Amino acid sequence: MSDSASAEQAQSASTESFATAIVLNAAVFGAQVLAFALLRPQFRNIYEPRTFLPPPKLRQAPLPRDYFTWPLAVLRAPLAHVVRKNGLDSFMFLRFLRLCVKILAPIWFFSWAILMPVDAVAPTAGQKGLNIFTYGNVNTDEEYPRYAAHLICAWMFTAWILYNIKVEMTYFINARQRFLIDKDHSLSAQANTVLITGVPRSELTQAKLKHIFSFLPGEARKIWINHDLKDLPDLHDRRVKAAGKLDAALTKLAKTARKLQLARDKAASKGKAAPKKTVVDDTDADPEKERGVAERLVPRAQRPTHKLGLLGLFGEKVDTIDWCRDVIAKLNEEIPAERKEVASNPDKYPPLSSCFVLFNQQIAAHLCAQALTHHAPHHMAEKHTEVGPDDIVWSNLGINPYERQVRRLISYGLTAGLIILWALPVAFVGAVSNITSLARQYSWLGWLDDLPGVVKGIISGILPPVLLAVLFALLPIFLRLFAQLEGIPRRTGIELSLMTRYFIFLVIHGFLIVTLASGIITSLPLLLNADATTFPTILANNLPSASIFFLTYVILQGLSGSSGALLQIASLAIYYIKLWILGSTPRSVFHIRHDMPAVAWGTLFPNITLLIVITLAYSVIAPVMNGLATVTFCLFYFTYKYLFLWVYDMPRSSDTGGLFFPKAIQHTFVGMYISQVCLAALFFLARKGPAGNKSQAALPQGILMVILIVFTALFHMMINNSYGPLIRSLPLTLAGKSFSQTETPVAEIEGDERYQLASGDNSVPLAKLSTGQSSPPDTKNGLPDGNAVQTTDYASRDNAPVPAKPASQASSDVDFGGNGALDDPTGPPDRVRDVGGIAQGGHEMLSDDAFLPPAMKDDQIIIWAPRDDLGISEEQVARLNRANVQATTEGAYIDEKGHVQVTDYPPGEYEFERAERAERNGKAAGSIFA
């Protein structure tokens, strides 16, 4: 068999695998969407939890209960609802998906109308199947002038992409600035607090830090200096673990007593003696233990026990309830004493090199973050604004700046090493995608060529994308650990770092290595028998054929991926498995039934941006990709819009105010560069003329592509220079427009003007941003009541007069309007915020211990046991309370089937939701899941 014949058969097999992938993925898509339509009305906890679980202000109206009209309801739902319910990160993620659709739709039309005919019309380079629509099908010997079409499209597509990036970055800056000066957000402590690391020991006193920050407007309101707490965190962790173990043991004891009593009652009803295992032997009782209901009903051998050794498998066996009670009671005495020692003996607990500073004015926090604070290198150089307690990685606060630099080098070194080592399995996946070529080239793989066409299609078209997805799912676990090893002090910072690391990995392994491996393997039959001087031409013609693999990958993501996200079959199964296996305590049942799913931005965004990189890279050389990618992004937009409105609940502490979006824009530029560099290389590699005397066929096109690369780089620099300084910080021109410094909230500005805050021709003059006086009576601290000294509490803002909204806007907190169109001209609306438990609807709940580590402020977790008919739990709870261990049975019980049921929030938690529910209902009764 000739080499050309083998190549043609390999191309035909690739097309067959592509067709197989479309059919199978379409079948999976249809089956999953149908299953979703049937299951959705029956399982509200899985498919519409946001319609009844969150507080009323954050709930979404239910979808229609029928099976057919729900897609229209999703499409019609205003996109602006997302920002109030799930934050600006979620909103900007959907905006990014919509941006991808907006970019790709015209590219799809023009590439199919122009490039596909140009690539496919005779005379061609002899490609077969789908490869006739690739750049490599153009016959350079006779038709190389056709390359002008590819050049023109490359310039057109680039101009269109850059225009949309400029528009979306302007929108993002507007939305971010609205987020920063939002009424509720600007009143919160998160908006006014800065975390500073690398503070030298000489400056770590209240007096010196207050003096440093006295030069900023409004000065510092309160400062928290972090200390080395020695063994206190370990004591706190031990108490938390013991409380969880005690929760489970009490529930197990009550269930065991109930089960044994039922067995005794059943035997008695039949006139038989009680089963031996249910009989309590009085001689076996512990004479030193109080004898109550549990001791009379449960044999000592059947009480909950555990071993104190390694993994609970070795060591002394103890009674779990007695042991946990004694441990918690002892720790309840030791921990408060240790906390007092920290406050009274600072020499024993030296300060760490970090502190939190709460400012009186929001602008002071942002000026602090941008100012050069210390005269020595690296000292007080890293500053973090928008800090919430739940976002802090407390173990990373004591790292000095020089150690952090070393950690950063080690972290990225490990990341680079992992990327290199991962090349082997990824290259194998790329080889599998061209298994037909391998089977014809290597005789020991010839048996693969004898398999039925459908089987080969599955192996080369379905298996590689699945294997690639599995490989990519494992990596973030390691990359997240590397980011934490670096010493990043915030969880959101770790996610932002993970987004960069994971994207680098995906581009290298998910695109470049797979492309080269697939393209080279396709070219093997020709390369092995060709002259070395023809290698560039052969590769230039065959690398575009690697697009078949990515076509199947995009199909897998678009059809199976989007429908799978809708169906959530894993979530549905895990929900009931958890209730069955893990639902052993009231607290676990509550969290299984009440907690809504969330996403990890550090992994979600890179997977999406990889798709746009792949699409842009092949937009000119393989235009078939454009149509499939457009459909994929449309499906993703629809799916995630549904998920963020009806399913997901993003923690307020994890919301960065959209900072993942500009990173996604940077990733889009990577796709443009790869596309342009590849196309320029292909132009320079194109050859014409007889064998042995070939010359360059597309030199002018290559030169113009280099010019386009330079133009794109200059535009990229312009975007970064223009918008970079505005991404994180609040500008001085908006300093007086946060709610605490103006009598009229920004939300009351009429029409679309309120969203045009960024600089530029369309910006709103500051005079229009407020109809009240431009500055408050007390300009020193920015507080309406003029209280200039507050060192221990944040109460003054609670008493600040809140302007009433006009009647026309009285319902804006609930009805946000909007039409959900792709070119929605309005920015995100106000949002009732709850950031890290600090602010609730603009009302401060800040205490002196807000930015203390959990070991210094957390109370003992209240033990939560379910009520039972035998009175076991009530008796045990009474014993615990007498032993100075807080416990209760309120809000939980064991039903007639022996299952734990909850009717209230866990004791000591969700206090704001509990109070709101009590106010709404007039009493704290009834199930929270009703």
C-alpha cells in the first residue's frame, strides 16, 4: 500500500471518528436533556434549590412545572438577577460566555462563506473527508494566491475580536466600580479593610501602625495584629473534631436504643423472650457512671466506642460519648484561659508579620493598597483589599517576605515539573486520536485496523477526549496545593493563581502537545520516506488535520458537557447516597439538604478559556471549528445561566468582584497569538514549484501576518495600560460616591447613567452621580454622625441615616428588570450583600474579634442531638450541659422510620437567617425546607 493511500485512509478514518463522535454525543445530549426535563419537577433540592433555600430576597422564581416551556423561562430570565443572587464573579462569567458567542457568530458566518469554499474548491492538495475544509487542502503549486483569503479573514477576525474586548473591558470596569461603591458593599467592613503582610517587627505595634496610616484620609478605625498562637490552634482543632465525633455518637446511641427497644417490643408481642443482644446485664454496668435511660436500654458493648491510636485502628478503646465529653469540658476551660494569656502576655505570643487595618473611609483602604508604605525592600509590600475573614488562609499569615519569595520559586518550579511530567500521558492521548495511522505504520498494531469502523471511531473519536478530561480533572488538586505552598494568604488569591497555572497547563498539554503529536503522527508515512528538505511542507499540510481531534473535543464539551451539567446525575445520586450513608447527625443532614453547590473558578474558567484558545487557533486554518464552537458556547451560556439562577450558591466570601474576568481576557489574547503565529508559520512554510527547486509561495502573506502580530501585541499593551490600574482599585474621582459619603445612593441615579462610571467619552460627570451635597459634614472620617474615634466597634455606621428610596424604586431590591438580551446595555444592579458574615443588607455586624483567627474567637460548637421517643438524647444533653459542654436537641428529631430530620438551623449558626425567618413568620417554627 502506498504512503499516499495510507494517508488517505487515515484521513477517512479521522472523518469517520468525527461522525461517530457527533452521533454519540448528540444521542447523549438528547437523552440527558430529556431526563432533565422529566426529573426536574420531581427533585427541587437538586434542580431548583434557589427557589426555596436562600433568604427570600435572594430566591429565584420557580421554573414552569411542565416539561416543555422551561427553556423559554431560562432564556427570558434577566441576566442582571445573577449579580444579586451570586455575585459579580458569576455575572462576569456569563458575560464572558456571551462575549465568546458574540465574537464567534460573525466569524462562523464569514469563515464558512469565504474560507470553506476557498479550501475545498479544485485543484486541491488531495485532502479527504473533513480535511478538504482546512488550510492544508490548498494546492500551493497552482493556487497559492488563495492564501489571500486566509490573510484577509485573519485581519478581519482579529479586528472584530479586539473591538469586542475593548467594549467588554469598559463594561467590566464600569460594573466593578459600581460593585465597589454599591450602598451595601461600601458600608461593609470588607470594603474598608486591608490585609498587609511582611510587616517588620519594629512596626508591629498599635501606636506605630496608627501613626503610619494617620496620613490617609479618615485614618485607621481599628487594627488587628496577628500573633503566633503556639498550641492554641491545635486545641481549637481538637475541640472541633471532638464535637463532631460527639454529635455522631449521640445520634448513634439514640438510634441503637430505638432499634433494641423495637426488637424487645416485637419479641414481647409474640410472647417470646427478648433477644440476647438486647438484654442489659446489670453486672456489666459501670458502678461509677450515672445510671439513666441509656444505661438501662443499651448494653455497654453496643455503646459507641473508638480507639485512640493511629487512624482509629490501634490504641486504647474508649467510650466515645464519655471521652468526648471529658475532652470538650477540659478544652472549654483551657482555651479561654489560653486566649486571656495571649492578650495579657504578648511576649509569650510574638506578633507575626501581618495585620488587618480597618479604615474609616473606603478610599483610604484603596490608597493604602497602592501606596509605598515602608522604606525597606519587600516590607509591607503585599497588601490585599476587599478582605473578609472567611477568605483568609490563617496559616499563611506568618510568612516573611523573603520566605515568600523562596516559596514562590519552589511553587512554580513544582508546577513546571508537573507540566513536563504530564507530557507523557497527554502525548499518548494525542497518539490514540490517530490510531489508524499508527496501525498502518506499525505492524504490531495492525490488529487495530481490523476492528469495525464504529469501534475504531469510538477509540479514536470518543476515548481520547474522555481520557484528556480525566487527566485534566486530576491536576488541579496538585496545582491548588502548590498555590497554597506559595504562601498566598487568601483563598480567592489561591483560586486566581490556580486559574493562571491551570490555564498554562491546559494550553501546553490540552492544545500544543496534542496538536503536535496528532499532526506528526498523521504525517509519519510521508516523513519516513521523504527528503529532509520537504519536512516543513509536509508538516504545514498535515498539522491542520489535527483539528479533527479538537472538533471531537469541542463536540464532547458542547453536547455531552452542557447536557451533563443540566442533568447533574452525579449530584442527584450523591445527594441521596449522602443522606443514606453520611446523614447520621442533624448537622450533616442539614448541610446535605441545605447547602447548595458552588463552582471553583480556578478550574472552571481555564476549561472555558481553553475552548476559546482552540477555536481561535483553528478559526482560519480549519473553519469548521467556528460553527461547532459557537453552538458549544451558546449551550454553555444557557446551561450556566440556569445553574447560577436556580442551582448554584456562591459564598459571598469567595466573590472577588469579577477579578477572574480580566484574566480570561488575557487568555483570549493567548488564543489570538497562537492563531497568528501558526498562520504566519504556515505562510512561510508554503512552497511552490517543481521538486528540488521549490520557492516560498506566500512570503507577502507571512510578512503581513507578522505585522498583525505586532499590531495585536500593541493593542494588548494598550488594554493592559489603560484598564490595568482600574481593575482593583477605587479611583479618587469616585471616592465621595460610596454610600457613606453621599446623601443620595448611586443606585438612585436615573437610567443607564449610573453604570457609566469609567473614564472616557461616555462617562458621567461626577455632579450627576449625586443629587445631594458633595461631601458629608465630617470629612475626616466620612461618617454622617461625625464620630471620629472608634477603636473597638463599628456601631457608628449602624446609626447612620439611610436615605429612603423614591416610591418608584421601592421594589428594586426584588424586581431587577432587564430582558436578558445578548447586548444588555445595563450594568449589574445593587445586591444585598453578606460578605464573610460582616455585612447584611448594609447593616454592620462587626465585632472586636472580626479579624481574629478562629482559634481566638470561635465558641464551642454546640452539640446537636436529635430528640427521640425514649428520651435518650434529652438525658445525654442534660449531662453534657452539667459538664459545661453546650448541647441541645432543638430543631432535630428521629422519625418513626429511624431517620434523622431537622426543622431548624444548626444551633449557634446562621443567626441572621434565623432572625430573618423568625421576623417573617412571627416565630421560629416550621421546617426550613418547606
